Amino acid sequence: MPELPEVQALVDFLSARTDGLAVTGVELGSISVLKTFNPPPDALVGLPVDAVSRHGKFIDLDCSGTHLVFHLARAGWLRWSDAISPTRLRPGKSPIALRVRFSDGSGFDLTEAGTKKRLAAYIVSDPAQVPGIASLGPDPLAPEFTREVFGELLHSRRAQVKGVLRDQSVIAGVGNAYSDEVLHVAKMSPFALAATLDDAAVDRLYAALRETLSAAVVAASGKPAAELKDAKRAGMRVHGRTGETCPECGDTVREVSFADSSLQYCATCQTGGKPLADRRMSRLLK
């Protein structure tokens, strides 16, 4: 799943390539991908792209006040083409969920792998009309996201810190991968309770959150959309590296598996050398 750094890179990528262009077509390959019905897709045709921005993991193309907003979900991606195929999409006949064409012949497709179709697009007059955006928490890289704000968010929630970091209504843009990375840098168990963290732990976690995301944004910046997935994987310290060596201490990276996801961590760095039980409501093994 693309998270804040990759989504920001896609926003920068699209912003540079659509500067001065207008939308000439919006085609649906999957009727279910579009979650709104008014305005219709044709309302975007002929409108210039004024800005491309990010709201958490949502990408927002502002076309003269009409917004095409989309969320790539777990298995979605954006494929850019300087010369988009002239073939018009037919619903149900293509792996492409949505295609957008621009006035210079370029465009992009939104695709989604797997059987769970969660990719979502919206055409709205105000991004706040998108339910997922309306409920977003603060952006962790915004100047106003101070250590004090972060501490208040943590101490108001009696939940495991891994879940708090991933909760989009608490902090916008962090998902499974970067929460693993942040917790590894902070040397903190993913199952630590957010409300019980002392000041030193909050300081450590705040610094790890800001530094990890900022570094990932810099690493992703300027890369074409086609290279962002591989760049993300290459930059991971523990996430997706089960069985490999921890770059910090040399221990083996371990995994906790859930029904539809998993987390990775280093026992030496994060849990005092104690492996975590591999079940959803795990606690440190006694």
C-alpha cells in the first residue's frame, strides 16, 4: 500500500506533468471504483488542472474547483503514460479501473491487483465531501503537528501504539509499513500501550515518526511513479524483511501474522529480546 511518502511523490509527479494541461477524458473500467454520481465524470472534461495535492493517503486533482480524488488502497497503483492508449475503456473488459486523459495526449490509469477491490475515486466540489478525508487526523509532517499535539493524541488512547499510528483518524498517512519502521527506529514494542508511554518514550517516538517519514519523502522525491514501489521496499529496515538481519543490532527480524496482514520487528531492539506471540492480541511472552 502506498503511504504518505509514496503518495506525496505521486502528487509531485502528477503536479509537474499536468502543469498547464486540461482534462480531455475520464473513463471508467470499473463502475464500482467511482463512489459518487454527481458531478459525473464528464464534468471534468475541458477543465484545467489547477493543483494536485495530498490529504493523508488521498490524491486530489483540483480542476477549476471540481476535484477528482482517489485512494489507491492496498493493491492499487497509478500508471502514467506520456502517450496514453487511444482505446476507450469498456467497463468490465479491462484490469484498468479508471483512466484520465490530458490535452497533450498523456494520461494515467488506476489499476488494482487482487480480488479485493478497494481502490476508490470521487468527483466532488469539496474534498471534505469524501468521508475518508473528512475523518482524517492531522498530517504528521505539518508544522502544527508538534510533540505536544502528538503526546495528547497518544495519551488519550488506550490502544496498542502500532494501531494508533495506523489509525487515519488519529494520524493521517501512516500505514503498516512505516509504522513498523517508526517503531523500530524508536526502539519500541508495537504492542506498547499508547496511553502509558512516559515522556521519554513519547519524545523518542515523535522524533522517529518525523525523521522516518521526512527521510522517506526525500528518498521518493523525483522518482517516476513506476519506480516508487521498488524504492519503498528497498528502503525498509524491518518491514517485509522477516528472517533477515536487523541493520541496527544484527538480530533476526521477526514477524507477527494476523488474518490479513503482518508486522515485522526486532526483538533485541524493540522488546528487550523477548519474541512476541504470533497472535492478534499478543502480549510479550512471559
